[in-house]
Amino acid sequence: MRKTVFLLLLLFFFNSLFFQCVRKEEAVQPKTKIALINPSASSLKSFLNLVDHKIIDIPDPQLTVVTYSRHETDYEAIAQSLNDSRARIYFRTIDGELTRDNLFQKNPCSDSFYDVFKNNDGIIFFGGADLQPIFYSQKTSLLTQIATPYRHLFEISFLFHLLGGYRNEGFRPYLEEKPDYVVYGFCLGMQTINVATGGTLYQDIPWDIYGIEYVEDVLGLNRNLIHKNYWTNLGIADDLNRYNFHKIKLSDNRFFVTKMKRQPAEQPLVLSSHHQAVKDIGKNLQIAATSLDGKIIEALTHKKYPNVLGVQFHPEVYALYDSAGNNYRFSPYDSLSVNDYELLKKENSLRFHYDFWKYFSNLF
């Protein structure tokens, strides 16, 4: 009897010890850390909404907003306007002299770039204004508008440090240390990935691709060939979307087909707002999607680093997933307005967007 009681007490002791260890291990489970590079206030709020509504299904991620000390955006105001209770948000500012001559080599920001890389599980680059053509060896078109030059210095150099490129092929990129590292870029983010790795851009899609000079003539194109809402250039209505929705073509045996498991014939509708586009692609990049006519590159992946993805469209905009969102029209002549969610649902493209973020979430 005493032996039985002793064995039961011993069993109880070890069970208790085991569950304490499990609870302790769960308590110190590391959070997923994601660096958000120079997001606008709207981009940051959209990203938080994606996390809050589990469209990005990563439990309580630790988010660090990384900015350049000379950036043109007031990040103090953005920080004060946020309700940080929804996610752990940190702000980090990097300082250092960046010039056109030191972007593609070790420079005063290199150690900070590496520190961000080492202390996060992934990095995201967002949309924004036109890049300086000098960084892809072109003169500046009258149609190019440079509003955030310091931001571009910072992001081009950061992405070069992560991925390497043609402009300094002896440089060892940080992802050589961790090839599965996650780097995503949206719109300008994809264009910057391309320029940082040695690629070039078309400075204006209507003029450079289609030889069109006037807004009214662009509006005469098939809507799938229009990459932002040019009706807003005419200023004749105030309830128009500033962007356009158009379909894209998925490249055979590339990311969306092989990894996201989409059907090759699928032509998802995407939100688009840009007038520049990738021309010659950078080192080790490959095309994953195009416009329906094949003239605009809509997605890029990396041949060596499998979790590097740039898309020319905007899956990060929360309005796409908000069934109660505001209604807009594309044209002043549209009789009905519709919200983004309902439009994607109608065009059987909502699942594509949810699956985009499901795939992203599963990388961590």
C-alpha cells in the first residue's frame, strides 16, 4: 500500500513538473518580428487591420516601423495617432549619410541595415512616390515626380544590402546568410527591389508603353490596360476611386501557380495605382505575373531567395477585405457605386487576396 501511494505521489510530482515546463516554454515562445519600412499612416493602419482581423494570421506579431532620419514623412505624428493596443509597435530611426555614390556598397547605414535584418523575421517595403531615374541611369522625364528623394536613397540601399545586384557584384548580400528570409514589396516596393538589384523602370506607362500623351486617350483603353484611375486627373467628380482594378495574368510554373496553388488560367482582379513600371529586371529576379497584354510586369520573385516577392498591385489595402467599406465609382458616368470588397467578390478574386496573406502568414 505504501509503495503504491509513493508511486502515485511520484507520478503526480513528475506530471506537475512536466506541465510547469510546458507552460514556461509557451510563455517564452518568441514572437514573429516584422520590420515595416517607411509605411505611410494609411499603409500602417491597413497592415494593423489585416492583423487584427486575422487576414494576416500571425498571433500578436511584434512590428517595428523603420524610418530614415531624413525621411520626408512626419513619423512622430503617425506614432501619436495610432492606437498601439492592437499590436506591439516599435519605432526605430536609422541615421547615416547616404548619397548616390555610396548606396551600393558598405556605407554609414550598413550596420543598422544588418541589425534590422538580424532582429526581424521579415521585412516589408510599401508603395509611394516615383524613384529618381538617375539610379537606373536615365534622364528624368517631365512626367516623373520626385517627392521623397531621401526615402528612395534609404530603401534602394537597404534592398541592395539584402539582395545584392548588378551594380556591385562583389558585395555579399545579407540573404546569403539566411536565404529563406522574407522580403515583400508592394508597388513602389517592387520597383525599388528591381532598381536596387540593377533593373530599370518605365517612367510613364501611357507614354513609354502605349505612346499616349493625353488623359482622354488613356481612358479610351480597355480598363485592364489602365493602371490607375485617370478620371481623377480631370477633376470632374469627387466620389471616384483614385485607383483602378484590372486583371493580371499569372506566369506558368512561377510563384502564384507553384506556391500559392492558383490555376494557371486564373486572371485575378487586383487594385492598381501607379504610372511607372518595371522595364529591365534586376539580378536574379524573374517574372511571376504580367498585365493581360504582357506589357507590364505585375510580380517579381527571386531565383535564389524563395521568399522574396514584389507585386505591382496592392493586396495590403484593408478596404479590399472590408464588406462595410465606402462605395466609390471609377468613372463619373458610372450609374452605380460599389465597395472594393463587393467588387472582388463579384469578380471571383476575393479568395486570391485572402490566400495571398495565408501564404505569407505560413512563412513564419
